[in-house]
Amino acid sequence: MRVNEDVPGREFPHCDYEVYPTTPWNYGLCIDKDNIKKDIVFEERPLGDCPFSPQGAPVIARTKGRKIDWGMENGAALPYPRMTWVSDEVEDIILIPYGCTNLRVTEMPLVR
């Protein structure tokens, strides 16, 4: 969603955007930090027409994760998850490079 379009210099195409998640994002990683190679599998992909897009990411990382209690405040993730709840279900998750995403998570907690 475009915002601040009424601010001089922020009209299209120089406007600001607010981006909100449309799928679950609040995961903790189920990996052994002492043996990461067994828990994260990297897959190279052909370089797409737009490599800095989710669909054009030249590499992905497949791993396992669990949903956790990590809330949002004022449209942004809290600085750290509360961890008062961790899902029993372990899910396959795919991570893509930071520069290829629309929403960015720079650190993820480890869960067992």
C-alpha cells in the first residue's frame, strides 16, 4: 500500500510503501547450531529476470521450523519473540536471501 503520497517528493514513483505479511512469518528454526549442514539444505536456482524478487531468488535454503509466539506492534514484529507458546508441529520452511524479500527477518530464534 502506498503511503505519504501527499508529501512533496513522495509522489509516485518515489512514494513510500507499507507491506504486511500475507502468510505466517513467526517461526523459530529447528536446527542444531553445532551441525547446521545437516539441518539446512541450500539449493541454487537459475538466475531469473528479476533476481531481487521472491520468484527470482538465485538460492533458497530448506529447513524446518515451528510457529512461535512472536507478536506485532504498530505494524512491525516485536524486537524479540515472547516464546510463551511454540507449536508442536514441525514444518518445512523455505528461506530466501534478504534482498529478494518484501518482508525481512534478520534473526530467527532456535527452537527444539
